[in-house]
Amino acid sequence: MKNIKNSKAVFEQAMRYMPGGVNSPVRSFSAVKEAPRFIKRSFGAYLEDIDGNIYIDYISSFGPLIFGHARNEILTAAKEALDFGTTYGACHMKEVKLAKIISKLMPSMEMLRLTSSGTEATMSAIRAARGFTEKDKIIKLEGCYHGHIDHLLVSAGSGASTFGEPFSKGVPKDFIKNTLITNYNDLDGLKKIIMENKNQIAALIMEPIPANMGLILPKKNYLNKVREICSENKIILIFDEVITGFRASIGGAEELTGIKPDMSCIGKIIGGGFPIGAFGGREEIMNQVSPLGGVYHAGTLSGNPIAVSAGLETMRLLIHEKENLYKKIKNKAVKLKENIESEINNISINQLGSMLTIFFNEKKPENFEDVKKCNFKKFTKFFQNIVNKGIMFPPSQFETVFISSAHSDEDIKKTSDICVEAIMSLENKNK
């Protein structure tokens, strides 16, 4: 058991001044009944907390740190950019350069607009789709998370394909009356919604490979059929690739699956660890965005020169190292998965590229309903066990583990051994 006296003390202070003592809910560790660790520094594949404990980190700031923490080239780019100022409130050449690189690597983004977050990107993409189609209704898939936007904080309620209910207080029902819900991997549910709302739907927004209910994999031909259905019904297909963009492959899920959406939203990696996002799509849609068209979007810090400089260096490294990078981190994820599965039978693991999730359910989940059937008590005990042995997984069954190029073979082996031991101990206690 690690000594976390200092983290506990700071957390008590934090709870006086911040809701739940945190600036983002998952950091509270409340889902796993643990005190959050307050981090002093990060380096490579590791975090060090204020009590001096070292953890092998698999949160990776929830995805963007594909090269691990504090990659020297990215830090240097950000530091050098600081010599020219922090923010301009005006145009600069680097934001054009970054947009050009993104558009080349993700062809769906013929034109794009930089933002300060992934939430801002998804919100703006939906507004652009509504403005272009002059329709109000949108479809989202249960369990896919697109940021804390009022009209997207929706759960399906009692039916699998139905009008939704807010899952956050403070969201008026009027705000979500135009948001329709169905399940991921459910083509029949999608067709039913479209039939019942013929010619009224502006867009379908989805994570092509969901990573916010744990990692869920698309069924064979599912995404192809979604693309066909949206095209047939003149519905704008929006891929939320805030997590998978440049993580699933150099061109994100778009390249990996060969499916080209009408619009895409990205973030995370394109800032090298700094706050950033982007939304983009077909030129005719993006021409509706101000100042060209009537769809308003603005942001004082959009294209911030520090984030863009770090992002440009990250993109340079991705392009330069792509031949070995993606194969290397995928192999490490596969090794972690296989090491655990070779010893444990009563769990399931979804893995794609450098992402994976251990589900405490023998059946591999295919949608949010399946994930909700997992044994959350077991996950809590599992997390408590591994975090106190120096393994930092995301503190929720609904999150995804991320492998970086900084993780060594020894890190993967140690992690595998500790995970297997933790799961076995749960089974022994239940006998």
C-alpha cells in the first residue's frame, strides 16, 4: 500500500474550493473509492505524485500523449514559442501550417477551424451541420461522449431508440428535444429513428470507435452501413475523433476504417498536450461558418501559438516516425492484452491499436447497454489493487487505457503481472 498522506491532505483543502475537489469529475477517483493522487511531475511513461510515489501511467492525459510525457522535442517547441509571446488575438503563420497538415492527413477536413477544446469542436460542428442543412434534429449514440454540451448530455431513457432524457441537472428538456438516441452497433435502431423523423435530421454525431464507455469495437460493416444510410437520407455524418484522431492511425479512424465522414472533430494529440481542438469538413459545409457564412463561431484563444507550436512538432514526429510508431505501440497493447488473457478467463478485453479496456464481464461489450452489465465492484477492487502497486489506469470502467511509445517492454511485463495478480486475488476472495 502506497503512502498518499500528502495527496489526501491536499485533497481535503481542494474540496473546500472546488466542487468535489477537482476540475474534472473523473479525477476525483470517486468511482473507484480512492483518494486522487496529486501529481508533482511526469516523465516518459511515468507519473510521480507529491508523496514521491512513481506510477506507470496509462491515462496519458486521456489520449494525447502518444509519445509519453515531456517528450523533449515537444517541450522545446513550446518553450521557444514562448519567446514570441503567449497569445496574439490575431493570425499567425503556424496555425495555417497546422491546418494544412491536418487536412492532408484527414481528407474529410477539406476546410477546418481550430478551437480550444474538443467540446468546442463538437458543439461547433453540430451548429455548422444544422446551418448547412437548415434542419434541427440530430442523432447521437448512447454511451458516446462528445463533451459537456447541453444538447448532447442525453441518455436514452427507457427505450433503445427514443427521445432522450438529460443525464445532467441544469439541462432543460427543451434543449434536448431535438436530440435522438440509439445504440452503437444497432443499425435497426438507427433506421427506425430516421424513418420516424424523415427529412428532419441534420446530422449524426458518433465516435467511430467509441472510447468513452471503455473501448468498443464496431461490428463488421457497421460503419460502412452508417455511411450509406446517412448519404441516402442527406444526413451529415460527423466523426468525433477527439480521441482516435492520430491515435488510431496517422489518419485516425477515418484512415483505419476507410470511411470518410462529412465532418470530423479532433483534439488531444494535435496540441501535443496543450488545450486545442478542431472541427472541419466538406468545403461547402465549412463555407457556412463565419465570417463566410451565417454559422457563428469565435474563440480568442483558437489557434493559440503555444499549443499550435507544440502541435506542429507532435505532427512532425508522428509523420517522421509513423512507419515504426504505430506498429510499436500496437504490439505493446497486444502484448498486454495477451499476457492477461493467457492467465485469466472470466474477463474480456477490447483492444485496437494502442488502446484497450479490461471489462469485468466474460462477454465482450458491443454497446453501452453491455458495458453497464459489467461488474463495477470488481473493477473498483482491481483498480485499488493495481494503483497501490504503481500502475495508473484510468479510474473508471468507462475509460480506455492508452499505450505510448515511452512504455518499455519491462513496463508492459510488470503491468501484466500486477493486473493478473490483482484479478486472481479477486477470484480467490470470492471462493
